[in-house]
Amino acid sequence: MKEWTMIELQGSLESSSELSGQTIGILTWEIDKAYFLIGHHILEGKLTKLEKPFIVLSKNEQTYCNNITAIIRKKILFRMRPKPVVLLQQ
């Protein structure tokens, strides 16, 4: 069974276009910290274990049954507000 990791953000993501299937940011790791670059903002977070795991279900339209797609046992928690990223042109 696939194991996925959930991302928890404070606030909401807003976009002027459809996000389905699109890359919304770049997630990188440095020792035990996660960094998520979204547009001109960077968030710092950490990996935590969920108290109770979640399962991800997908619906089969032909049989009207639900299939277990994945299980989520961990989340990357971004508690702080995003910091702006400013690029200096030389």
C-alpha cells in the first residue's frame, strides 16, 4: 500500500488559475527541517507523526465501491507565517 505524507499550512493558497495537476511549489529538506517555496514566499516546517492515521479512498464509478489508495501516517507541519523571498538583481 502506498504511504503518503500530508502537508499542513496555516492560511490558504489562492491562485488565479486551476491548480489541479500543477506544481505549486518546491519542497526541500535540510537535516530535520522542511522548506516549501511557493511563488515568492518560503515556509519552514517539520515532519511530525499523526496521532491517528488517515486513509485515502478512491471511488470506483463502475462498481460504486471505494478502494483504499494510500495511508497517511505523517505530516509536514508549517506553523509559521511565510517569509517573503526577495531576489537581488546584479
